[in-house]
Amino acid sequence: MAEARPTVAFLGTGIMGAPMARNVAGAGLPVRAWNRTREKAEPLAEHGVEIADSAPAAVEGADVVVTMLTDGDAVGNVMTEGGALAAMGDDAVWAQMSTVGVAAADRLAGLAAERGVPFVDAPVLGTRQPAEQGQLVVLAGGPAEAVEHCRPVFDAVGSKTLELGEAGKPTRLKLVLNTWVVGVVENVAEAIALAGALDLDPRLFFQGIEGGALDCGYAHLKGELMIEESFEPAAFPLRLALKDAALVLDAAGQAGLELPLVEAVRAQFERATREGHGDEDLAAAYEAIAAARR
Ligand SMILES: NC(=O)c1ccc[n+]([C@@H]2O[C@H](COP(=O)([O-])OP(=O)(O)OC[C@H]3O[C@@H](n4cnc5c(N)ncnc54)[C@H](OP(=O)(O)O)[C@@H]3O)[C@@H](O)[C@H]2O)c1
């Protein structure tokens, strides 16, 4: 099954899928890409990526099929009604790299099993810039031979791959990591808002944490965007962070766990989304706090 230079099909060339496809092509692997809105995929042609007219056309004859779409429903639609799963070759592997949550990951693995193709659960940690730089962290799980088959793809998009055993575990770890991500962002937003409300320069917050055990690179990155109120272009759109907070709460609820902090974060992200910030970077969560004071 394992090919040194597998042909790779990318379904979804959004913020993450496009740079990932570009890096896989840059590593010398033949790549085809399909995107619902074709114009978004077209710039990849300059990087040697073949643009397909349909999802089935992209996956036909491919050795690895990567899905990098919004959520579990989008992935399920493209793979079933969209005809991609049926068009996959019997030796091809499906690498599901979107963040879909526990229930959808199980559902998608079930679709792959029905069709008889190996399923690798492989969400990623990292955002637009790490995706552009091939510095994502890939969380991978599935049959060992299938994971091996995907290795050239994972090596091209990431700085490391954490191999976690069976499918499902990577999705669970991704939710754990995103619990941290959304919590840090809301926390920074509140610290900066409080600094402003108390007539302090918000950058004093960063001077306070800098270089010590409380410091966090992500806090600086997102906090700077909040201070500048500069939320576009989005690296990680707020609407996707809201989806992820909901996926975390679903998984926690299924496990009998309450997460009051994530509940509060979800409410804030919902508020910012309602106020029109959904397509902006998740740093725009700050706007929900700032707007409430105005
Ligand atoms: N951005 C990040 O920082 C980040 C980091 C780690 C993981 N992720 C996860 O990676 C996945 C992709 O994220 P992204 O940032 O690349 O999102 P994005 O820029 O919003 O791209 C989403 C992609 O899904 C497609 N899509 C949505 N609904 C569809 C449907 N019903 N049928 C067909 N295609 C559909 C979009 O097509 P159109 O172009 O036609 O709309 C686009 O290609 C998400 O699960 C996200 O949570 C994102």
C-alpha cells in the first residue's frame, strides 16, 4: 500500500487546506485539489497543483485523500452525496484532517469502514502561519499501515506527527488542545479589557508576564491583535472557534463532565459572532467585551 510519492487529493482549500496542499506539492508529491468555490483553489495551480472540477474527479486514482473542510457535516456531505468516497480507489487511504469532534469522527470512520477504505483520524494543531510554513502538529491515529501511507503528507504539512494509536484519539486530543486555545484567548481578552477599563496601558500586561512562568506566546500573538483591533485576515475565524467550543462541550457532556469556563467562552464567542465578527480572527472575541462597555 505505502507509496514513496503518493498522489494526494485535497478536498477543501480554505485557510488551512490551501497552504497544506501547496506544501505537499512543494515536497514533490503529485497533488490534485478540489474546492466548492473553485476560484479559491485556482491560485494553487501556480504551485503545480492540478485543480479538479469535482470531488470525485480529484480523488479518482489518488493514494491519499485529505479532507480539510469546515465540520463533520461538510465532510460527510462531500464524501457521500458529493460522491468522493465512492470514487476512491480500493487501496487509497482517507486522511480526515478537519476538526469535526468525537461523534462526527466516529460517524466518518463508519462511512469509511462501510466503503472498505482505511480511515486515518488526523486533525492538526496550528493555524494559518504554521500551515503556510509546514509547521503544523499532526495528531494521527488509525491502522498503522494506513498512517505510514500518509506519512509523506504529514511530513510535508507538519513539524511533527504525534501517533496516538487508534482513530478517535487524535480528535479527542484536538478537543483537549482547543479547550486550552479558546480559554487562553478569552482570558487575554478579559485581561486587556480590564487593563483598559482601569486606565492602564494594556501592554503592561505583557510586560508583567514576559519571560516568566506565566508567559505564553499565543497570548502575545492574539493580545496584540486585540490592542490593535486588527482582526482580518483571520488566521482562525471566530466562527470555527465557536464550533470547536461546542464540540468540546458535546464531548465533555458525553463523558459526564461540566466545563463552566468553556460554557462561558462559548457564550462570549456566540455574542461576538452575532455582532458580526464570525469571519474575523478569534481575537475578535475581545469585541464582545469591549462592545458591552460602550
Ligand atoms: N484556521 C485554523 O486556524 C485552523 C486550525 C486547525 C484546524 N482547523 C480546522 O480545519 C478545518 C478547515 O479550517 P479552515 O480554517 O481552512 O476553514 P475555511 O477557510 O473556512 O475553509 C473551509 C472549507 O470547507 C469548505 N466547505 C464548507 N462547507 C462545505 C460544504 N457543505 N461542502 C463543501 N465544502 C464546504 C469551504 O468551501 P468554500 O471555499 O466553497 O466555502 C472551504 O474549502 C476546520 O475543521 C477547522 O476547524 C482550522
